[in-house]
Amino acid sequence: MFWFAGVPGAIAGALLGRSAQKVLESGAVRRAASRDEEDLSRSLETLIAQLRAGADAAAALTGAARELGGRGGENAKSGVSRVAEALRSAARRAHFADPWEAAEGAGEGGVGKRGKVLPGSEASSAAVAPVARVWGVAQRHGLSLAGLLECVRGDVEARRAHRSQTAAALAGPRMTIAILAGLPVFGLVMGQAFGAQPFEFFTGSVLGGGVLVAGVGLVCAGIEWSVAIIDRAESGS
């Protein structure tokens, strides 16, 4: 329909494309955060055990990265867990400098300020930001690193449990959003089938074009707003 509606159709198509991109980015952020939290929990278990057994920082970090192994292509560029990538990078610097220099102050979960998945090494640094912070605290104040990392692991497990429970609880609202987003299309098809000719109205007059843009804009705004609310509820922010 949109390619027959001229400029209004192009605007409506652009609005729909933007909303679809937002929904896809939201899904990518959720999947990336979930993978990073799972990997971080597994690697912390190994890292804590190695440190308590007396291993030095480089050996402990290398062992934790080895525990994760490959991810079979889930990382589009390297096929390696972002947490494992950050651990290996830290292990290479452990004898010469602060192993977590690149991760200090990074956001969590590999997600940028605007909610987008960060690329490459930036995402890897963000994925291990909690470890970097407590590592620095332990070094500055002479505290037990293994004990602090145990606290980080507990926090990660709590966030994973919250994310899982909230995602299950929000499955219904997500389905409701999808159904409501499809209702306008269903209504247009039904109207056309009953002879109301809505397509001709939208494509054949200035008023119709304006109604098309306004309607699509409201639908897209509702979808983006709903997705943003659900994402905030799932992340606990």
C-alpha cells in the first residue's frame, strides 16, 4: 500500500521501519545482556576457585576464560564469548599493568547509553565492568579479592533470576503488544474485503495521506513506548 501513496506512504514506511529497528535492537540488547550475565557467572566461579587455590592473577584469568570456551558464532565477529575475550585480554596485561584498565567505568552488559549493543572490545570491557571495579577496590584497600568476587557473583545471579522471572511474567504483555500492533492491518484488510475501500482513501487524497501518516505514527509511538516500558521493567531500572 505504501508505495502507491506517494510522499505520505514513504513517511509511513519510514516510521514503520524505524519502529521495527527499535524492536530488533531491544531484542538484541536483551539477548546480549543475558549471555554476558551467564558467562560472567560461570567465569567468576572458576576465577574465585583458582584465586583461593593460590593461582596468580594471570593464571586465574586464563583459566576462567578457558572455562567459557567458544560460543559457536554467537559473537558475530569472533565467535567467542565477550566475557572470555575480556578475561584473556586482562590475563595478558596482568603482569605489567592494571588488567582491567580498559574496563574501568564501562557500562554493564555490553550496552551503550542509548540502549544499543556495543561493538567489539568495548562490549567485552563493559561485560566485565563489575569485576574491574571490585578488582581495583581490592588492590587499593588490601581486601580479599576472592571474597569481593563472590559478592559480584551473587549479584549477577540475583540479576539473572530477576531477569528470568520478569521475562516470564512479561510474556503475556509482549504478546498483547504484537496482537494490538497487527489489529490495524487486520482492520484494513477486513474493510477492503467488505467494500469500504480504505486503501483507495489512503492513496487517493491528501486527507487520506494525512490520516495514513497520523495513524501509522500513533501505532509506532505506541509500540516503541510499550517496548521501552517492558524493557525497563525487565532490566529492573
